[in-house]
Amino acid sequence: MTLASRLPEYPWDELAPIAEKARAFPGGAVDLSIGTPVDPVPVVIREALAAAANAPGYPLTAGTPELRSAAAGWLSRSLEVHVDPVTVLPVIGTKEFIAWLPVVLGLGPADTVVYPSLAYPTYEMGARLAGAHGFAVDDGALAEVPASARLLWLNSPSNPTGRVLPAAAQRGAVEWARSHGVLLASDECYIELGWDVTPVSALHTSVRGDSLDGVLAVFSLSKRSNLAGYRAGFVTGDPALMKELLLVGRQAGMIMPAPVQAAMTAALSDDEHAVEQKARYGARRDILAAGLRGAGFTIEHSEAGLYLWATRPGLNCWAACELLAAECGILVGPGSMYGSAGSDYIRVALTATDERVAAAGARLRGFAGR
Ligand SMILES: Cc1ncc(COP(=O)(O)O)c(C=O)c1O
């Protein structure tokens, strides 16, 4: 089997004809289809990057002691999660880590990777890259998971739905995973973007108890600190597992560049920029939610995260994308890209400039009034 035949086409390519329609709208497209940050990298982070530019030697795979402490400090301040800094492992963007974790764990054709039935597609891609099986599971249906399961992904707040798993539900998943010899990996990319609720980390003692056994969590700096372009995240959790992951990283040369390590240290040591960025997203969310509701959409979940998950009676996701592109020049993502349960939903990202979001709000109001 060739590598390409193990992987589907990149799904966003299918949106191209609809994007064309949105671009033709007077005043141009408002692209809310992808959650890519558009606001500047905070100055405190850029300065740290520049100050570390003279980096001729190999960096530490484990990350500098300053970076590991900054990560543990941020976890403690922001999420009330307490870990030993030596269990922190920097990763070159969490997407890459998520995609390769099954391979790194040595999973193969006899094994199954489990992920939510509406999910970020990279969990499934990771299973495919390892030649393992993927199994999409609805909430609370862990009893249906095959005995070959080795890795269970949680994602709260969820991409795409913005749904938050309460601590009790996560605790149930941790207990199930531990009793079945399954590693629970929690992707907490949007953990600080709680709007109507405060998301709880899987590493919080209310979820994992006194022990970190069998649990790890993945944190991205891309959204918190507008660092998607730097490729910066980290993983921490089960100390024995983190030791093994570090060994693989060292042997395989999975090393975060030194200037990015310095930038990430600055980002994790500063909360002010993250608070400002969250406020920007909150204001955009209000405008887009009001506009979508006025245009006949219902917003579901979306209590946290970087997206609005919306549906309009009588329209499937592709028809809703067409409608918004043609009538408002707004490009959104079809929910079916995240699983068949999303086929009547659209995902609307909050990542456009204030000017573009204001234009989207005005266009939606105009459409509602027609
Ligand atoms: C749920 C989820 N996890 C992980 C990522 C990857 O983030 P990054 O690779 O930028 O750290 C994303 C990106 O949008 C995401 O939505």
C-alpha cells in the first residue's frame, strides 16, 4: 500500500468552488473557514525570538529548563494543574504530535485509536499513518469500543462543536481507559477559551485523581498566543510515558528550534497578551453569533473554543456554505468534514480581523432583512 492511499485528499480543497463565490461578493470574502490566527504576534514574544536568533548549536529536545518551568508555571496559574517541569516536552506544533503519536507508541494493524465522532480529523490521520484502526465514538459509548483500543483522544473544548466535557465525564473516561490499558490523550488546544463555562484540564486532580498514570495532555500556543506560524506546543502527563516520549524525540531528532523555545518561554510567562486576545475573540463571537441567529441559524454547543457550531433548518452543510458564500460572501466550513454527524452543521471560525468580522455582521444583517 502506498502512503498516499492510506490518506484521504486534503478536505479543504473541496471548498475551492464555494470560496470562489465568496471572493466574488462585493467587498470581498470574509473567510471564517479555517481557525488560523490573524492578529499580530505579541511584541513580548517577537522580542524573545529575536534575542535568541544567534543559535548555532543543537537545542535540547527536552526544552530549556526555563521553557519547562514556564510551561509548568502556566499550567499551575491558568488551569490549577500541577506537574513536574521535567515531564514537559515541547513539540513542533501539536498537529504533528497528534498525527505521529500512534506511530511513536508503536501502534499498528492490531491496534485501534479512538476519538470523538465529531472531531479534528488529525486523530484519524494518526491512526492511518500507523496502519492502525480508527474508531469514532459518541459520548458515553465507550462500552462499544473494541478490545484492541490502545489510545483514546479527548478534545475539550471540542473542535468543531465548542462543547466542553465536564470533569465528571472526563473522569469516567480516565477510569475506563485505565481499567482497559488504554492511554488517554487529551487535546486541550482551546482550554483557555471558555465563554459560558470554564473548561477543566484532564490533568486536573478532579479528573485524574492523585496519579498521572495513563494520562497525557497536549497544549498548543497557536491560538492562545497567535503562534501558529512559530509551530509551538507542549505535552505533559504520565511521568513514565513522558520519559519514553522524550527518548523517542531525542533518538529521532524531534527538536524544537532554540529561538522558538525562547519565544514560547516568553509566551507562557505572560498572561496579559492572552487575556487581550481572548477579549478580541469574544467580541467577534458576539457579532457573528448575533448575525447568524438573525439569518435563521441556530447555534449549538459553542460554549468554549474558537468556533460557532451552527445549523439552519432545511439546509445541509454544503447548502449552508453555498448560501453564506453567495448571499454574504462569508466562507465557512462544512460540518461533514468532522464526521458524518456534522452533515447538517457549519463551523464558523472567530479568526478574522475586526474589520472583516464587522463586514460579516453587516452582511448577515442585510441578508436577514431581505
Ligand atoms: C483540536 C485541535 N488540536 C490541535 C490543533 C493543532 O494546533 P497546532 O498544530 O497549531 O498546535 C488544532 C488546530 O487547529 C486543533 O483544532
